[in-house]
Amino acid sequence: QHGARTPAGVFARTGQRLLALAAGIWHTWTTGAKTKRSLIAYDH
């Protein structure tokens, strides 16, 4: 079994997506971009 539907698997995927979102936000702010990019680009 690959564990996709176990609570641990769901928690792991959710954590990965939140971490990726946080990294995208951090990158946008640390590059000093004058126009902030939409976070939709980090959705997939």
C-alpha cells in the first residue's frame, strides 16, 4: 500500500503543500519584487 489515504499520508501531503506555499511567499518577499506575483502560480 502506498499510504495515500492514511492519516499520516494526508498529513504529509498537506504539510508538503503548506511548506511549498510558504517557500513561494518567502521567495516573493525576499527577492524584493516591486509587484508581488499571484500565489496561484504556486498552486500546482
